[in-house]
Amino acid sequence: MKNVLVTGGAGFIGSNFIHYLQRTEPDVFIVNLDALTYAANPDNLCDLLDPNRYMFIAGSICDSELVDSIFFKYSIEVVVHFAAESHVDRSIHSPGQFVQTNIVGTFALLEAARQAWLVHRTVPPERARFHHVSTDEVYGSLGPGDAPFSEMTPYAPNSPYAASKASSDHLVRAYYHTYGLPVTITNCSNNYGPFQFPEKLIPLMILNALSGRSLPIYGDGKQIRDWLYVEDHCEAIWRVIERGRPGETYNIGGNNQPTNIQIVKEVCALLDALAADSGHAPHDKLCRSVADRPGHDRRYAMDISKICKDLGWVPKESLCSGLQKTVRWYLNHPNWVEKIADRPEYRSWLQKNYHTREAK
Ligand code: NAD
Ligand code: DAU
């Protein structure tokens, strides 16, 4: 058995990754360390394929004592580090928590890995890997004619979220160069798919549209993102862990460039077809332009030629097929949706982030 520590495995990508590993890697035992913040959802993991190859630990990556003990107790060989505060808008309201979790927490994990692997030699060095899951937002914003971000693009983070992720990337890189810790980093574009918390664009629009609430488009809605179906991201991460070179960074993306308004219209069209009886079709009549996100990055685009060429990874889903799967998933999981929509924390977040915007 290979013992893999997944951090943040009760969140969106982490839980998809755990399902992916259980399906594809029969010799992996997963330890999931998650602090169960507002973004976590234990329901995401309730129907695991093989619960005998899975262990959940409730706790924070910032708790060095706990993290140290996990490395020794479970002879951790691989770390897949997802745990983070991940929402840009929340980082604008409350940046302090992003510094704690994303920077201090990553530091605690790196130190634990260094002590266990390089000082105490808990596992053979060639089997150890620290994989850090990061974002394209560290590279900043592109103009309309700019070339996509490559692994050589200088960092220029614009939001507190992006700055905290950039900072954690630098720490990870430094642990490779200074101590020889076997690390890899991936910088990925916007994910979407099952289990995504409905504070992010696509699930927020699905939930709002189904209940007849307005669809808040920040600014002119012409901002551009690259979108990747979450299972493609999971496959890419495991490919990098298995075949990527220690010390290297790999960009991951879906090779598409829609504007936000195009994404929202596509979601609405899918809902018109798949949920025609919602009582709110045509759903795009609910679109409203609202006050923009401060410091809003205009465009992201990813050059993914390195991971394609060196590791033979390409995304399997197109934006069209991925969006269709995603909308169907939310329609087929009304209990999952209702439980989140009823949480007081979720309702107060909507009030905090959208009330003043809509008043403008
Ligand atoms: P998410 O917000 O859905 O989940 C984050 C998880 O981390 C939650 O389960 C939460 O409880 C946990 N967590 C938070 N603080 C913790 C702490 N101190 N200790 C332990 N667990 C803690 O996030 P996501 O969208 O799944 O993103 C996962 C990772 O991928 C993040 O590092 C994010 O920066 C990165 N990423 C996300 C995207 C995207 O589009 N969602 C794209 C590229 C990279
Ligand atoms: O690019 C990768 C990043 O993608 C990840 O690192 C982040 O963790 C993830 O949250 C995501 O960040 P974004 O800010 O791009 O995602 P979000 O879904 O919040 O917003 C996508 C776009 O939609 C962005 O341009 C802002 C816009 N938007 C978002 C919301 C929530 C709206 O117009 N209205 C909204 O209500």
C-alpha cells in the first residue's frame, strides 16, 4: 500500500480527487486531513468505493503537532495538498484567514514533511513526494492579445487569495532548492463539476436560476477564464505525482477562453432544456449586471504544452460536455443542494457579498 495524505479532501477538488484515486489506484491508502470549514462537506465522501482504504482526520494543517504525528503514525509517502481558503471574494472581505491557512498552513506541512522524510527517513526517499495544488491566478491578469501563461511567466498575484497562493508556491519551491524536499507544483485554471460549493460562478448560477433568484454578473461580464472539468484536473495531478520531475511546475488547463457571460448563458440554456419545469425559464432573463469585484483580473489563459508533451496528459472533457455533466449532477442531487442552501453561513455569505452590489 502507498500511504497518501490528502489535505482539504472534504472540499470540492479534494473530494473528487479521493473518489478518483479510489477508482483508479487499488494500492493507495488515503488519509484525509480536513479542518471542516464552511467549504467542506462530509456528504461528498459518504459513498466511497472502498472505505477500508480511507481514514478521515478532522484537524487543521496549521496544527504542527497534529501534522507531524500523521507523517509518523501513517508512514505518509505522498502528500497531495489541496487545503486552502479558495474563494477570491472572501479573500477581499477577510484576507487574514487566507494568510493563516494558505501560507502558515503550507509551511507547517512542509516542515513536517522535511522532518519526517529528510531528517528521520520515515520512508525511502525515492518514494516520497510533496505535491502542491496551486492556481493560475498567481500569474496575474492578461490583456486581450497576450500569450497564455507558461511555467516561466513571472508571478504577479492581484488578490489576497492569489497572493497567499503565490506565497505558498514560493515556500514549496524553496524547500526543494534548499533542502532537496521532493516537491512538484501544479498551477491550474478554473475547475467546475460535482461537489463544487455554490459560492463559485457555475454552481451559484445553477442554484440561483432554479430558485428564480437573480444571476449576478460582475461588471460587464466579459472577463475571460479557462475552465477545466474537475476530473481532468484530478487525473493531471496524479500523472504529475507519478511521472513528473521533482522540483518542476506544470500548468494545467482546459484550452478554452469563454467570457463569464457566455458561461452563464450556456448554463441557462442547459437549464432551459433539462429543467424546463423550474418555473423560471428562460433562465437567462434572471441575469443582472452588478458592481464589479475590486481588482478583478480580466483574463486568464493557460499554455499547457509542458504537461501535454512531457507527461502525455490532455483534458478529456470539452467545455460543452463538462457543463452538461455538471448541470445534470446538480439537478440529480437536490438533497446535497438543499442542505447547503439551508446553511445559515451560506445565506449570510450571499447577503454579505451580494446585497450591497445589487443596490448599486
Ligand atoms: P474548497 O474551498 O472547495 O475546499 C477547501 C477545503 O480545504 C475544505 O474542505 C476546507 O475545509 C479545507 N480546509 C480549509 N482550511 C483548512 C485547514 N486549515 N486545514 C485543513 N483543511 C482546511 O477548495 P477547492 O476549490 O477544492 O480548491 C482546492 C485547492 O485547489 C486549493 O488549494 C485551491 O487554491 C486550488 N485550486 C482551485 C481551483 C478551483 O477552480 N476551485 C483552481 C485551481 C487551484
Ligand atoms: O483560476 C483558478 C481559480 O478559479 C481558483 O484558484 C480559485 O480557487 C477559484 O475560486 C476560481 O477563482 P475565480 O475568482 O476565477 O472563480 P469564481 O467562480 O469566483 O469567479 C469566476 C468568474 O466569474 C470571475 O471572473 C468572477 C465572476 N463572477 C463570480 C461570481 C461568484 C461573477 O460574475 N459573479 C459571481 O457571482
